[in-house]
Amino acid sequence: MKKYNFEIDGKKFEVEVNLVNSDNAEVKVNNKDFDIKISNGSSEPKKAEPKKAEPKKAEPKKAEPKKAEKSVQENPGDLLALMPGKIIKVLVSEGQEIKMGEPVIIMESMKMEQTIVSSADGVIESLNVSEGETIEVGSVMLVIR
């Protein structure tokens, strides 16, 4: 389990992430548990589901970022952007073997750097993002086979 401390707009968040498998993660934000579906082969956007149902507030939308090459999940090996942001660094290359949980991309989202980790074991089949690119939620950042 990885632990992170974030501060967003003056509010502090303690986040713990446990990758259960390539499809699920357990996330705890300020001692509130969430079950996260990473992929399920559908084109529906992925949403965090709290273990205890609680209404969520929608945040205002800002300027439209550029779409990545693909924006529909075609298979469980697709690594989707769970939030909009800017790609700071790509840590892998096409053809590289990776393990689940290995860092693959560093992106900036909500004025914080986020390390994106592999959702499965495999080989990088394609990279659909590059450093400096702005992506939107649901964009397929890379494909793992």
C-alpha cells in the first residue's frame, strides 16, 4: 500500500492506495474507504465508488484540453487518464516490459504531480501521450499487452 499526503486549496488529504489486481484498487482518503474499478472492458467512464454511499459535488469545468490519440477503452490493458492534466514525464517506452504498480507516467493535475502506475503486468504496446501534452479524463495514455 502506498501513502500520499496532498494539499489542495488549503485542504489536507491523506491518501492510501492499494492495487488489489489489474482491475481494482482500494483507496482510503482521510480515513474514508473507496473501491476503485480500474478497467472492465466497457467504454463507460470509471468512477470511484465509496464503500458508504454519499452524494458528491460536481466541480466547475475549465477549458477543454486536447484529446489523446484514443479516448475509449478497448481492452483491460489500456491505461486511462482518471483526471485531466499535463504529461510531465513519460517513464517507459514502447516494447518495455513492466509489472503492475510500476511507475509509467508523471502528470500534473490540480497543480500537483501525480505518479501514474501500471495497471497490469505486460509489455508497452503503444504510448499515446508525450511530454508536455494536456489530456482529458478517459484518454488512453498507453496500452499494455
